[in-house]
Amino acid sequence: MHDARPLPARRLRQFRAQDAWLLALALSVVALDQLTKWFIRLWVERHESYPEGGLIRIIHATNSGAAFGFIQGAAPFLAVVSLVGIAAILLFLYSPSYATHPLMRTGLALMFGGAVGNLIDRVRAGEVVDFIKLPHYPAFNLADSAITVGVIALIIATLWESKTEPASEAT
């Protein structure tokens, strides 16, 4: 029997049935990111570091720029760029012809959650809270980590898909 509902309603039902785990993953990233940033803002003074030395430190740092501190003080611009990036991620994630590999879809969900987590900070305070510090590397947060892992997953899935596609035969 033909489904008489309009296409958007059918797609929404299909999304809920097939992709609820993607939404759960993205929302988990946002929630964990915001929870850890709240904890850092509450319990760690700015520029404090625990422990004083060591390989991995917890530090309360802020960043009003993009990755690695580029273009400091550009929160409104970066918020708009984040919104465009989030829209692009959603477009790819729900494009029936693009993100078919489960690892690619997982990577996009991680990137979406990370982008939303950092966007919340930019809109709320004009800066992002960073709190994980490694030697010789700028401080970062869980949202940044989710974005990085998502990009790595996308690269792996893309390479995997390109190796498994049948080679076109020359005529």
C-alpha cells in the first residue's frame, strides 16, 4: 500500500527509525562537552593548571578565536561559520547518496556534536573554554576532540569506500 503522507513526514519517520543513534551520539557529545566546561568554569580558576607538571594537564583557558587561537576576538564571525558548517554536516549526513558508510555517518555525528558544543560557548560567552593541555600543543576541549575524531573517521571511511568501489573498466 502506498504511504499517502507527504515526503517530509515519511523522511522524518525514516530518520527516527534508522538514525536515532546518530542523534544520541551528537547529543551525548554536546552534553558531555558542556558538562566538562561547566565543571572547569566552576572549579578551576583561569590559567590554573593541575597538576603543575606532567604530560596531560587540566587548565582553564579560553579562546575567542578559531582552532589554535587564529583570528582572536571574532566570535560573531566564527558563530556564523559554525552555523554554516553545522548545516553542511547535516546536509551530508542526511544526503541519501553521500554518507552511506556507518563510519562516515558516525564521523559526521561526532563533528556535528562538537561544532554545536563550541557554538554554544561562542554564543553564550563569545569564547570557548579549553581545558586539556598537552606539552607543545594548544589547550583543547571535548568538542574539539569529537571534531578531530570525526574528521579522522571521515577520512578512513572515504579511503575504505574508494578501495572497495569496483574499478571502472577501460573500453
